[in-house]
Amino acid sequence: MSSDTHQTTDRAEEHGQTRQELESRVDELEDRLADLEAGDGDDQLKMSIISTKGTLDMAYPPLILASTAAAFGYDVTVFHTFWGLDIIHEEHSKNLQLSSVGNPNMSVPNVIGALPGMDRVTTTMMERQIEDNNTASIEELVDTSLEMGVEFQACQMTIDLMDYDETDFYEGVSVGVGAATAIQDMAESDIQLLI
């Protein structure tokens, strides 16, 4: 036995731990590390996102955060309610608009932004910028997120309120989910975001 090992054993015994207890603890830590590396175990971090807005500029944050967190191994749930439901609505997600009124980052003054057709103009400008920048589309981000295991949930109350049909959503979206489920999911999460 080396002098380093002997000193460690002496220190452990001073703190009331035997060599056998230390070896058991090392085995336990090695098993836990193996589980983490394999993506198994109860130590997986969880992220819960509530998505409430359905404009083009507000569709990107929950999708990018969800897919990135999933890539880092998080268990991710995104609960879509009210206008956020349009992000996972197969037809509506292809026509999300960008509001030019009340948006402080738009270079269009509110007086001009309020003119008929200006939302379409600013949306077209943003869509061109997204395309020129090779940024993924909403549809691509939804598909990628679903492939990575992100759970998209559609609020049942909003489905009923907006008179949507459960078949309107991308394949793989969980429908019929209520606020109680979303709250429980948030309570169990390491990170909770409202977007």
C-alpha cells in the first residue's frame, strides 16, 4: 500500500469511515457517473417552457431554447397556450406574422406600422432575413425538436376556445393537456420559462 493511500485511509477513519465504506462510496459514484454518461438515471435535468405568443418573432425563442436544451440532454416540455398554440398548429405555423406596431425593435414608426398591410411588409422583411441568414424555419425547428424528444403540449382549453381540432397539430404533439399538468411539470423542473 502506498503512503498516499495509507494517509487517505487514516483520514477517512478519523472521520468515522472505514475503507470498506469508502470503497462502497466510490463504487456508488462510479455507477452514478456511468448512468450520467449513458443518459440514464434520475439525475437528468428538466426544463419546462410555457409558450403564450404566436407571432413570428416570438415563435423562435421557445423552439430554439427547447431544441438546444434537448441537445444538452435535458428532458424538455413546452406547454403551448393561447396564441402560442399557433406555433405547433401545422397550418398556422407556416403563416405567423410579425407585428410592426408596438415593437420597439422595429425600424418602422408606430404611425406607419399601423397602416393596413404593414404587418405583411415587416413579416416579409423578417422572412427574407431568416432565409438570407440560413436560419431554420419554424417547421424545421418543430420537427427537429420532436425528433430530439422535446414534448410539445397543446392546451386543451385553448384548443376548445379557438375551435381547433386535435388533428390540426404536428404529428407527435400531445393534445388534451390541461393547466394542472403544466403546473405539475413546472414543479418538477429544474428550469421554468414563460415566453
